[in-house]
Amino acid sequence: MPRVKEKDYFDLGREPDLLVLKALIELIDGYRVNYFGDPRPFSERIRDNALGREVKSEWKTIYRALMKIATTVERIPEVRSYISLQSALRFLSIMLTLIGLSIPLINMVRGVPTSIWIPFSLATCGACMLVASWAVGRNMALAIEDYFREHKEKYKFVRAYLARVNQKLINSLRRQLEATGEDPDRYRLKLFNTDYKGIKVVKKPSLFRKRYIVSVEVG
């Protein structure tokens, strides 16, 4: 008996929520490059058939694949240390900045003259700690990348699955836009990867944007 060819798209149902679909594509794409969004908010919408029964049926497998990568990160010793340090730096940055800003206001209410140097010094220290927290975040990202590079084979299949399922979701978005005649520009995607079929790059990453802006090709 000949093997039935697997569909390259999902049936999204009668009235799919294309904004949920767009966000899901971006979420899964991020996991392919170790950018970890929270998949939990999608569970309720998908269980309510926001993207049809086929995506609902596939969601458990998608969720497990995402969690396999995300929970691994929590077990990397360097990452746990970086998370603690980054949290402490951000907390101190906020506290010092708030104290620096509040001193002139308090003294103004009390009618006491204020030296500008103390608030300025506190605010400057707060800004320096914020910059330090960004540097720690960068080091954490590099540690994560190094870990997954060293264990490339271990995660090869789960990453291949995520790329494959995201292609099906993109195909599903294209079919839906073709069926309804909606403007693809209304559902532009922000992606780290551009190795999907049926998309065109609208804007490349810039100094302040890490992802590509892409549009689904229709017609």
C-alpha cells in the first residue's frame, strides 16, 4: 500500500486567530536560536481551537520540544550564576536611581537645599549597574550558545522538528491569507531565521533590532 504523503500545512479551522498564529511562529523561531519566550500563554488559546484541531493535536508535542530546550538551560551552572547576578544588578540599579531622583523631591518639600552631586552620583551608579546587567546578560547568552554548540547532536532532532513544524505553520498562514484575501503586511513576522520557504525579507536586523522583518508570500 503506498504511503500517504504528510500535509505541509495545518487545517486552521473556520475562524483562526491569525495574531495567535503569528506570535506562535515567532515564539518557535526564537527557540531555534536560544531565545526563550514563554509558551504557556498559548496553551489556553490553542486548547480553545484558536488555530484549529490539528494544531491543538500537535501542541503537546510542540510544547514538549520547547520545554526540552528551555529546562536544559536552567541546568547549566554558569547560567544560574548569571541569572542571580543579573537580578541583583537590576534591583540595585532601580533602587539607586529611585533614591537619586527622590532626594531632590523630598528636600524640595522640606524646603531644604539639595546638592546636585549626591543624586547625580546615585543615578550614575544606577545607570552603571544597568549597563553591567546587560553585559552579564550577554555573557549568559554566550554561555548558552556554547553549551548547545558543544551538545549539538543531542538537540539535533528537536531543533529539526521545530524548524519543520514552523514551516508548516508559515504554510498555514499563507493558505489562510490566500483564502481570505487579507493583506500579508498585516501579519509581518519578526524572525531570527530566514531559512523558511515562502517568505520574503522586508527589513534586515539593525543596531536596535536583532530579528528580520519578513512577509509571507501569497499568490
